[in-house]
Amino acid sequence: MIKSIRQILLVTFFLAMTQTQLYAADNDAGQGHDYRTFHSNGEIDYGKIGDSYTADLVMYLAGNQFMVMEELIKDFLINNKHIKTVYVETIPPGQILKGQILKQGEINGQKTAQNPDLFASVNLGHLKTLKSKNQMDDYLIYIHNKLELMVAKGNPKNIKGAMDLGRDDLVQSHPNPLTEGIFKFYGMEMLKQLGLYEKVTNDQKCKSCWAIKDKTWFTARHHRETPHRIENNLADVGIVWTTEVKHAQSENRAIEGVAIEAPYNMSDKVGYAIGILKTGRNQSNAQSYLSYLVSDQAQNIYEKYGFVKATAQEKELKPIP
């Protein structure tokens, strides 16, 4: 009898722990993978924020490159054997600039270094801010991207293009306009050009919130949250980068993309700018990474994930205007 009670209690405890873990993983929606330390032996650590103070190369990058990093950094380390550890953060660049470089920031309760070696954004204005603070002098453009709509597999709501964002029967999940450059600088512009900005957002500017109750959700980190919300029937459609659709499909997730026609997809405007911070600890290693980034090898890896290569002129280092 006592043994049976113990077994029941153990099973109950196991089920409770499993449900707690599933709930945590569900809420996290993969965000822990946005802070990674790559080692020259091929190992990868996740969520070790303190490595931002000690790694041989520290990079804070616009989050929508997260799917490229494993292959790219492993290849970089193979070709730069003097570098043993690379810490890479892939979250919204506005959040990085305001919350981690211009002031002391914390991630998951841990302080993060204010002086990464490299910072990349889809908005050159972010780099201009660093120039005004005497923290960065030069930059280059290394890849391009474009906007796309993410929908559930099979496109059950028969969404045909960006104008459908004006429909009343859709629940939408979009990047927030406060820290997500994709929406602040490109998605908002697209909606305004289409005459849909007020209808979709009610001109609300918030994060992890309903811009319009039960209609438009603004994410904290769209490249993790939007596919998660669509897969869990919490949203019908979301503005993302085309590379994020391709990545989701490569993982056999229940996701499809709906193309946005030019010029509304912003393909002529979206350029990824990167520069070395003068305050970084590893100036030489940062230079090595920039040299690698503009190589055919690195450009081909980016292209494999759906990005568009930069031109030879764009890849030349030049003063921040």
C-alpha cells in the first residue's frame, strides 16, 4: 500500500514537473537561443550572458540573422584558428542599442557587456548614434533582406498579399514599433504606403501587448514569437523577413510565406550595416570578422538562407555619414 502511494506521488510529481517545463519552453518560444557562445571545438553554449565580458569576439547583431549564425560562425572559426570563443547575441537592434550599449543592461537577470566588438543593425541611424557618441567611425553593408507575410501551412485564411492586412477577420502578430527595426523602419512604412497603418495598429506603440484588442499583437521578439503564435492558432498572419519564412520551412514547421510585391516589401531599402565599436576589447578579431564577412564564402552562406548578397561597393568600409 505504502509502495503504491509512493508510486502515485512520484508519477504526480513527474507529470507536474513535465507540465512546468513544457509551459516554460512554450513561453520562451526559443528565445534562449538568441544568446550563444561558439567554441573552436564545435561546442555551443546557450544563455551564458557572462561570456559577453570574456569571449575572444563579441557581436550584438540584428536578430533576424539567428538562423545563419551556427554555420557562419563555425566556418569563421575554422578559418581563424587564433580565435577560440565567439559570443553572439541576435535580438532587435534597437533594444541592443538603447538597452545594452548606451546604458548598462541585463538579460535574464545577468549584466551584459556594454562594449561588444561589433554591432549590426538594419538601420544605419543606429550606427550614426554610436558615431555621435564617439563609439564608432566606419561601417559597411554586407547583406540585404525583404518583407514577407508569414501564415499557417496551407494558408487557411487565403491571404494573397499585404493589402489583406486590412481584413477584419484576421488576427495579426507583428514586430513591435519600439525596439524591432523591421517594423519601426520598414513595416510601418509599408502599412502607411498601403493606407493601412491606422487600421492595423490604431497608432499604438507598445511591446508584448495588444495594439488592437484580439486583433493586432505586438511582439517582444518577432522572429521567435510570430511563428510560435501562428502554429498555436493565436495569430493568422505576421510581417516577417523572407528569410524567417525560409528558415521555418527548413525546420518543417507548419508555416508558409505570402510574398509582398515591390516596392512594399522594402527590398530596395533594407541593408544590414555593421561596424566595430571603438570601446570593444578585441579590435583585431573584429577586423578579422569583417574581412571574413565580405568574403565569397560568407556571402554564399547568407545567400543559402535567403539573404541577398551585397555589392562590391557596399562591402567596402566607409565613414559613417
